[in-house]
Amino acid sequence: LLLVIGSEGKGLSRLVQENCDAILSIPIAKETESLNAGIAASVALYEVAKARLK
């Protein structure tokens, strides 16, 4: 498993996206412009750990 975290605001480049098996996003409120990359990584890793415990 490899998680690639995009930059704040811009996300992943087209080239990186083309090389990914899956593209996931974290839903955020309309008022929120973007998540800090560290926070996004934490949310993603939490979800991975939760899924692996099932």
C-alpha cells in the first residue's frame, strides 16, 4: 500500500494521477478551502488502519 498525498489546494498532478490505481478524496465542508497535507494524511491513515482491523 502506498498513499500519495497531494499538495494543499492543488492536489495531485495529472502525471501522478495517471500512475495511481485508485484516487480517493476526503469530503470537506464548502467553507473549507483545503486540508493541510499532514491532516489529510492522518485522516487517510486512520481509515486504512480502521479497515485493516475489520
